[in-house]
Amino acid sequence: MQSLKGFLGCFSVVVALQLGGAQVEAVDTPAPSLNPQQITAPFVPGELVVGLEQGGLALPVQAMEMVGTITAQNPPINAYIVRLAPGISMESAGEFLRALPGVRYVEPNYLAFAFATPNDPSYGQQYGLTRIQANLAWDIWQPQRTVYIAIIDTGIDSNHPDLTNKMRRHAGGAIYGYNTLSNNTNALDDNGHGTHCAGIAAAEINNGVGIAGVAAWNPAVSNANSYAQLMPVKVLNSSGSGSLDAVARGITWAADNGAHILSLSLGSSSGAQQLQDAVNYAWNRGCLVVVAAGNNGSSSPQYPAYYTNSIAVAATDSTDTLASFSQYGSWVDIAAPGVNILSTYPSNRYQSLSGTSMACPHVAGAAALLWSHNPSLTNAQLRSALETNVDPYQPYAGRTIAPNAGRLNVYRALQAVGGVGPTQPSLDTLSLNPTSVVGGNSSTGTVTLTAAAPSGGFVVNLSSSNPSVASVPSSVTVPAGATSANFTVSTSAVSSSTSVTITASAGSVSRTATLTVNPATTNVTLQSLTISPTSVWGGSSATGTVTLSGPAPAGGAVVQLRSNSSRASVPSSVTVPAGATSASFTIRTTTGAGITTVTITATYNSVSRSAQLTIWF
């Protein structure tokens, strides 16, 4: 299909032929710009409404079909709906259509909703629901099945007026839950933490009491509150602590007893094979496992959040800034509101708490909302929808989570799994890896779209604030059907550290990322070797990390590795990439008799550093 520039060229000839060279001027003020950053109301992606002058020429109707298909019209007011062809943006089509003679206005096809504002008295204090656009999701939510959320925690006060009608129950009315501490079905909360998490995920909505949960409500859906139900699984005692064995048994019980979503607002700085096996067991049975990332304000792994088959959730505040207490790092998958969150508390109370424990049930509730709406999703598809349809967040003191990850947006995720019409792609994120290089080395840039690129691909324009230091190609094309594409950032030698801003733009959307170009250094030394965790069971693995005193030189820094025991094996070396300051490697262990303390040693430029790993049996 021709570009719009080509369309305009053809169109100018057609106008002259049709109008005999007469001058035609627009008589109305053009419609507002279709810049999506200025449009705050939701609209049907890829559709424009075009209004024509009464008794006007037929030419605009013909021209509309040059940018898309007319799917509907309203003859009394001379209005048309145009579904844009793949590869044509709403902004470009809007400019083209507004320039046509006889066109009165061009505007997005805005969405109208039954006003789904619940009557829960404290709803206005729940900034988290507004941030994740839960209210917009409720408006288009059409549940097809009931989804069960297992709150694996201190239990739930099932008598709370905002929770009692949301509990999964046996046919006789008894609560469907379990207590791994006493091995019975009494899962009442004797701490408060589990009740608070349960309310965030699925407190009853529009019951005139207290707060609203994330999952779920629509005023047009009969018995809407029954489609997301809570299952209490008590694994923590009245002081909020418990063994990893109790947690693992809670996970497998929930998976075996019909829970679709497992919400775990808990964690430990040490993992266990039993715990990882339990998470994998639940995932392989089709469950979604959502886990709080931890509240130590560090990048250290927390378990079970760190496991591959868990969604690790960080916390943000009311300004979408990563919370100072939240764990961070590339292993953290998504963020959600977790600061000053008002929710249910035992004995008919409500309380505001902060923590990744509060962020986790926001994601669990969102997952229940999506899965009840589209039961055909696999757990992998559901996870992808939650993690890729996110909003930007603000790092705290340079702390970030996984590349391209963001703050939960349940409305966008719901649209992606079966919302309001096909999604037209736009530029979503730009990332660089690594973000720091020694001059003369390169970095890889990645652009990501909000949806798959159309036929013919999606072109993203690129630029550099300092091309003499870091240069990029003029553009990169995301292939048809793909959502991302890579490009190379080439750098030159510098005498001092220089920051360069790389910009990607498509239509009216721009994203930036910063690359630091460092001078070549020859006096870099090995600064430290760390091991995490420092104690494992035989047969498990640990992660070692070597850190240099400065950026690695061109070609990278090859650090030699060795172990003093056959019970722990390491690769012969690990390479810190050029411009980076650290690299990680895997330490694999074997089972044996007794407890063994192994020393791992790293050596670079005649400097050695050691760390110890304790292997249990």
C-alpha cells in the first residue's frame, strides 16, 4: 500500500480534475490533533469518525477508502466510521482526511460506558484501582467462568462483610480452604496480613460497604461478584512467619484443589528445592503463580518470587515511582501499587499498609479478571498479557526492574486478550543493552511495540544526541507479526565518560534511553566475588557474581574461576562484557554426606577474590 504522502500526491490531481481547478477552502476549524498523548478518553484503536458537510461532494467518501474501509455510516448526520488499513497510523490518516474538501471533522471513535463507579464508600481512597485503570476494565469485562484465587498467607477473615460473599464455599456452605500448619480446614486469619491481601484482590464491589477489589464488577453483568472467588490457604502463623515446607504444601494443595491463581505475599532470602518444585508443579498444572518480590530495597533474590515460573511483583507509589523498600533487578517482572494501600482487615476493619505484599494481589486480581473474561488463555498467555500491556514507572534512585517491564494496567491487558476491537501498534519502549560501554564497542538497542506489527512492518525512526560519540541507523523496522526489533549503537573512543541520549519515534510517540560511553582503561581490577544464596542443598545451584573496579576494557575482561571441592563446579572463566562492571555465573553442586563448605575463587589481572558456599548433604 502506498504511503500517505503518495496518497496526497494522487489526491491533489483528483481534486483538480473533479473541481475543474476551482479553489475550495475549509469552512470549519479543523478537528483537534489526534496526538495519542493528548487523548485521555478510551477509543477504538484504528478507527476514525469522519463527518462531512451536508450535500457535500462524493469525493471525500472515495478518498476515505484510500486509507481504510468504511465499516458504518450515519446518513442523517453524514458521519462515517473508517477502519484504517494496516500500517497507517491514526495521526497520519487524520491529517490526510482533515485536508479533504467537505470534511467537517475527524475524531477518534471514542468509547462510551455504563458508568461503572461502585458505591463502596472508600473507593475514592483507592488510588491503586485508578492507576491500573480497573474501573475502565470493569466496563468492558464480560466474564465467562468463575476463577478461584488462592491467598496463600496467614488466612482470611471470611466473616468480613467485604469478603464473606467472595469466598469459595463447599456445597454445604463451609469455606473451601486449608491450614497447612494444623493440617485442617480452619484457615481463619489470626494476623491480618492475609485478609488485607484478599481485599485488594477481590473485595466485594458495589455492596455499599468499605472498599472495592480488583476482581471484578460490571453493572451490566448479573451476579458479577461471583466470578472471582477467594480460597484461604493458611501457611503463616499469627506472627506472620512459617516454614518453606508449609508454603510448598500450601502451593500444591491449592493447585490440586482447583485454584487458578496463587497469590503469595511472602518470601524468604533462601530458596529450597521443595519450594521450587511446588511452584513448578502448580505452573505445570496450568496455574498462575504471583509472588511479592520482597521489601529489602535491594536486588537480592527472594523466594519463591525469583523462580522462573513465578511472576515477581515490585511495589510503586501513587506517583508510579518504584517504592524505596521494594526489591528490584532484572528478575522482577512487573510492578503494581503497594504504598499506603487501603484494604480489609479482621474484625470488620480497614487498614492502610505498604509493601510488595500489597502489590502482589493487585496483579492476582487482575489475572482473575482477565482469565474469567477469556478462559481459553493458557497460563503463559495470561502472564504475557499482564507483563507486556503495562504503563511506564519511575525508577527509585536508579533502581529498575526487568527491561521493558512496567506498572500493571489491567484495562490494557484486558483489551489485549479480547477487549474492544483489534489493537493497532504504537511504539511502547526503547531499551539499550548494555547501557554503558567503552568507546569503540557497541550496544544493542531494542524497540518494542504495543501490538504486533502489521503487514509491511512498522518503521521506527532513530536519532542520537551526539552522533560523533554514539551513532544509530536512521530507522529500524519491526517485521510484520513481530513486536520488537534490534539495532546497533556504534560508539567512538572518548577521553572522558560521555552520556548520549538515543531517541526512537513513530508517529507522535517518542521514547528515549541513555548510553554512557567510557574511556578505555587499563588499571581495572577485580573488586569482589559474591555468591547468592550462600547456602544450598546438594544438587541445587547458586549464582556467583564478579564485580570490577571500573568498566571492562574493549574485548571484555576474562575472569578465571576455580573451586576447591568437587562438590561445587564452576566454569573455567566468566567474561565481563566491554563497558560493563559485573558478570554472573552458575555454581552447580552435588549431593553428599554431611555439610561441606566450598571456597570459590575468581582471579583477574593477578588479583584474586574468594567467597564461600555451604552445601547441605
